[in-house]
Amino acid sequence: MFSGLSRRARNLSPSPTLALDARTKELQAKGVDVVNLGIGEPDFDTPSHIGDAAVQAIREGFTKYTPATGIPDLKKAVCKKFLEDNGLEYDLSQVVISVGAKQAVYNAVQVLCDEGDEVIVPAPYWVSYTEIIKLAGGIPVEVPSREEAGFKVSAADLEAAIGDRTKILLFNSPNNPSGAVYDRDELLAIADVCLKRGLYIISDEIYEKLVYGGLKHVSIASVRPALKDRTIVINGVSKAFSMTGWRIGFAAGPREAIKAMGDLQGQVTSNPTSISQKAALAALLGPKEPVEAMVREFEKRRNFVVGELNSIPGLRCSTPGGAFYVYPNVSAFIGKKNASGKTIADSADLAEAILQEAAVAVVPGTAFGMDGYVRISYATSMENLRKGIDRLRRFFAALG
């Protein structure tokens, strides 16, 4: 038996969402008609003008190494985006292009976090945050939100969690999995705590464009001038432009931090794919109508899913302000028995029973640090949503 794995590797947990998606696809390959409501990936094709730019890059031979931190034209486009969308002014030395927003988050934590540093993570949180912090030797400090507060933590919640070793707030709005969107006043209160206590902020804003009902995304880095120099803003093209597989994210922030992130990236991956960088350039500078159309469709799906889930006895689902997930409360079903007579102990048991008995994939709240809930993605067709919710309705009605 191989025994050479490092402690770091032995303690690393796989991504629950990616594991669920792989299991779902495995069942589908065996002929099981699984409705996948678990994966966070738009079902829309990448807009054609973006694909055309990638093809042109190939034809022009743009297939070699680029600078490790990204091509200058794409950095310029990122700077333009931050100025126009967020009121944040950066120069090229303050931007790094990465292999997806996930790598940007990882790199940011690596260059800011020392062994034993505490990183505050509001819950529910994206599944990779705590593992990324642990890989850097940091200690994740989970701060639970409340459903009645819209799954948002308050400045008082944050203040109460800060200790002598607290260094970073890892923040996410719009939030995955809850869809919570913080408004300017809420961000101001949190920003003031961070400034008073000397915290750095890593702000994951990958769902920025996906907000509904007249809400507007506000970057926390923009609400106080002094905060911009203590914040690394993470974003990318994966969600808004339906470019998940292209793997382009980016970060902007203080020069010293961005340089360190670039140096780290140079040792780990070197540059993001040259072709994908050209595609991302076309996405940022091109027409926004495809994004607007996608947002309108997501809002329609959101409204349908929330209404249908709330019509299921025992299930409660709040209306999210952004992203493309709902996070319904399923605590009424914990403790019940599934079809095989097994008692459902938590949301992980519930999600497993739903997959096995209803052939619907959802992600348990345990993966996001908040049990009693499941995440359901509406980034799929209305046909799939109707089929999936019909199956869920029958499944919950049958629980003993």
C-alpha cells in the first residue's frame, strides 16, 4: 500500500459539487434518466462572436506561450470593465489573468495567508473556500448567516468572529449557494469593521452580472476609498458569458499582492490558455445582448422554481437576488425515513436518497457549511426544471 502521501494530500477533501456531477454523469452513461439540478454551469452556448474570436486566434497562430499573468490587451479590457462596472480604477500591474476564478481565489489565499492565520468565511459558502484556506495552512472560521436575514451576515456577526489571528475575510456576493446579494449599506457596515480591525478582503464576484429584480451588484472594494488597497477582487467570464470550460478568471488589487499572485502562477501553471484569452477579450469588449438575454431567462426560471418549490408541503424556499441557485430549507424532512426505511440524518442523506429514489441530483447543504438545506441550480432548461420538480414533489410526499 502506498504510504508516501503528504499530510496536506491526506487531509484534502474532493469538491462535493464536482464529485456529484461526475456521479450523475456516470449514472446517465448507464442509462439512468437523472435530472441534474446540481451543477453550477449555464446551459447556454458560449455566444458565437466569442467562439469566432477563438477560431481566429487559432488561424492566426496565436497558440504559443503568453506572459504568465495574461496578455496586455486582456488586462486592459479587465481594467475597463472594473472602471465602467464597479467604479474601480486599476492599471495593468494591478491585474492578473488566471486559469479560472478558482485559481485566482487559490492564489490570493496563498499569497495572503500564513500558517495559523484565520480566514473568516460567511456560511453558506462555496465548497472550495475552506479547502483552499487549509491548503495555505490557514484556519477557516465559519460565520453562519440566517435564512430570515436573507443568508447574509451582518457587521456585528463579522465583528464577533474576529480574533487575534484573523487576517482575511473571504467574501462572496452574489453568493453561491444562496444567491444572496449584499446592498451598499450592508457592504459599508462590513467594510468599516474590516478597516477598523485591519482585515484584508478577498471578494469573489464571479456572479456579478447575474442579479435580478432590479438589484445592482456593488463591489465591496468600491464602498470606501481606503478599502481598495486592502481588497483583492476576483471575477471572470465563466458564468456571465457561459464560458465555464474556457477557464479564464482574473483578479485586481494592490500591486504587491497581484505581483505575488503572478509569481506564484508563473511557477504553477504559467499562462492561461492563449486561445481562451482571446475569447475572453471578445467577451469583455463585445456585445452584451447575449448576457442580458441569459439573465432574463434565468430570472424567469428562478421565479418558476421558487413558486413550485414553495408549493411542496414542508419545503420552504426564499427568493434569491442573484446567481442561478435556490437554497430551499428541507429541515422538515430530516429524521424521516426514505423508501428503504433508512432514517435521513442530514441533508447529505437526503440528497443521496433524492438521487437514488427520484433520479434528481441536488447538492446537500453540508457541502456549503449549512445543513438543513439543499442547493438546486436553475441553470438548466425549463423542461428539466419541470421534470425535476415533479420528481421532487413525489419524493417528498412519499417520505415516511
